[in-house]
Amino acid sequence: MKPPSELPYRELFLTMVEELPDAVFTKDLQGRYTFINGVGAHYLGKPAAEIVGRTDRELLSEEEAQNTLEFDRQTLLAGRTLHAEMSEQMAGVQREWLSTKGVIRRPDGQVVGLFGIARDLTHHRRGEAAQRQSEALFRAASSNSFDAFFILRGEPEHLRLLRLNNHAGSLLGCEARVAEGQPLSDFPHAAFIAPRHLCEQVWRTGRTHEDEVDQLLPGEGRRWFRRQLCAVGDCLAVTVRDITAQRENELRLRLNERMASIGMLAAGVAHEINNPLAFVSSNLGFIGTELGRLALPEEDGQELMEAVNEAREGTERMRLIVESLRALSRGDAVNTHPLELHEVLENSVHLAWGRLRSRGRLVRDYGDLPEVLGNSVQLAQVFTNLLINAAHALPRPGGEIHLVTRLHGTSQAMVEVRDNGCGIPVENLERIFEPFFTTKPVGEGTGLGLSISHDIIRGLGGTLSVDSVVGQGSTFRVLLPLARADAADAEEPRPAGPGRHSVA
């Protein structure tokens, strides 16, 4: 075995530098090349044999040689290794260099020359410029798109956001540049953009996936999206288009069609009810007249007349309901008038009493209210629906419904129907006023009650809203305009006048 001093270090060095992608060379103190590898010779445009022994001024033009010679001089003066990035002409070609130069010393420390290593950064710089241009083109094109566009990279633990446009940033809730580089999991509300199982399927099959998805977004309610996922290596290109307006228009069209059918049905029902109702009303009038002529004991006659009067009140309510059905079928404008809100509420309680008394306890908490502007038939329809819904939500036993009225500011009256029932799940809370949405079993609900109530209150210039907590109960709140805006002369709500009383 050869001793260490005889190992072929020179041959090893020469073999290694010929394999390097960088130019490697040495020079003596007069600037003559004493060695240059193949890459360096290629940059100078001559064979290595024609370069060794010659200087840069002999190989290059004066202008081309000047920068190289200046860096040589600085290295020799510094007596240590220097690094620099420079742009210079080399054999007629403009190049970007990462250049390293240092001194060569004898064992006694005497400087006898210098060495150099030069890496051509031209292609790298062009690549960076091309990437910047590509990114600029991506942002210019994607910023004008109506779609949210994402490029994600699959990593072992999560998906990372590489690029996204402004619409995508809005969907995430931040600026696009801020989100780039972050995991998609940092935006939990946007996880529907690219569920992991769906991404794995797209990568596995190589097929583009398209579908539609609805999502409940914070502060925006329910939105509908059309999404497309396409695999590109270990990345995904995801396009998400908001189609909420389109879906709402389709829903509105279907609603209009169904409401037209309901209007035709209402017209038919109103016509069929009106004739026998006229007979009943007329006969009740006749019975009342005849009772007055009969010589009955005073107590019996009074009871009979009260029964007839209650029946007349019932037929009058039916007549008003028939008129409301006719107005619905014709699309008539709603007639509004000043009315006593508490009277409407008591009528609604009377209509819903059959459902209320078997479910729990009703507590009235009425405040002093001036007259409101509304339609008594329509408001009775709304409050009856709210009371029946509250009754259905009550637990057995121990259920309780609070019917509360107060002034709200100086121009509105507030009615609250509170229950301590099952409450409404968050995923349904945003949809309960949608037409035909119901959580009741088939045959028990049409999904129109709250939708129609919402439209009625809005048509009267008021609002209908809801607060609910699962397991604790719900509060439906109706705000209605006062008949005279100046009727409420206090800024704060007044305390309840008649106080509280309950009906078992």
C-alpha cells in the first residue's frame, strides 16, 4: 500500500475540477494562467492549451479584461479570499458571475499567485426573471377572473397555499400575498376548497374533479360554490366560483311558480268558502233576531245571545281570512291601518290555544304600547304561526312560552315570542326563513310558515329575526312601525304597564 505522501492528490484534483459546473483556474503574479479547467476554457472561447501561459489582455479585449484584472488586483492586495457578484462581457457574451478569488501561498507564506472559481448565474437570473414575469402574468390574468383561484402543494401533514388571486384571498379573509406560503388548515372555514380525501382522489386518478358545494360562511350566511380540482404533479390547481346569486334566482323562480299555484288554489278556496260563509252569517243574524223575540228566561237568553255573537265574530274572522286569500291570489297591495297590537296578540293566542294549552304554560308580559301600523289579519297569521312553532319546540313537561311587548326606540313596537324549547341548530338558523325549508317530518310542515311570516312583516315595514341556542330555546323578535312615529316620546323602552300574568 502506498504511503500517504504518494497518493495521487493532483490527479484527484484535476478529475474533480473537470466534473464541476464552475470555471476553476489559477494565475501567477504576472496574471498568466497556470491552470484552467474545461468549463473555464469554454467561457473564454479557446482550448485550455491556448489559454495556459497567457494573460486576460492577450485573450480578451481591453474592456473585457479590465473588470477581471481589477478583481485580481484587489484580491492580491487583500491577501485573502474575496467574493463578488458581477456582470461582465466574456468572449463577447454578457454574463452574470458569482466569482470567488483567493491567493496561493508557498509553505513559507509567500504569495505566488491566485486562484479563481466562477459560477455563471446567467441562466439562473434569466430563470428568476422568467419566474417573476410568470407570476406577474398569473396575477394579471387571475385578478381579472370572477373565480377564486388557488395553487396548492401537497405535503405530508397539510396542503400549502402557493399562489392565489385576490378573489381567493377574499374567500380566505385576508390579502392573497399574506396567505401565500401558509397551510390551508390555517383557514378552517375554507377547508371545503380542497378536502384532503378529494385531493388524494384527484392525485390518484389523475382526473379533474368538478362539483357543487354549499357552505355556511361566517358573517355571510349560506353560499353556493362550483369548484374544480386539477392535479399538476404534487400540486393542485383549484378554481372556486361563487354561484349563490344563480342558485337564489333559481330558488326564487321556483318559489314564484309555487306561489302562483298557491295563489290559484287560494282563489278557489276563497270562492268555495265565501258562499257557505254568507249563508252561515245570514242565518246567525236571523237567529239573533228571532232569539230577541222569544220569551226566554233572562239568563238562558243571555247565554244564547253570547253564543250567537261569538259565532258572528268567528264568521267575521273567516270573512277577513277569505279577503286575505283573495288579495293573495290577485297580488293586491296590503291595506294597513292603525291597530291595537295587544288585541291582535290575544286573537292569535285564542287561535293557537288548542296547541298551547296541551304543551306548556303561556306567560304574557305586556308593556304600554300606542297603536301600530299594520294589517290585523296578516299579523294574526304571523303571531299564530310563531306561537304554534314555539309550542312544538317545548319539552314535555315544563315548557313555557313568554309573549313580551315593549317599545323599541321611538318609532317601533317590539313583540318577542320566547320559548325554553329545543332550540335551532346553527346550520339551520341561517335557513329557517327560506321558502320550503323545514326540519319537520314529511306531512307535518310545508316550510312556508316562517317564510311567509318574514315576507308579511317586511311588507308591513318591519323586521322578523331570531336568536336561538340549542337546548335552551329560541326568541323570535318582531319589530313593527308605530302608527305615529312621535307617539313614543321616550328614547328608552317603558316598563311594562299591566304587568305579568300567566295562563296555565
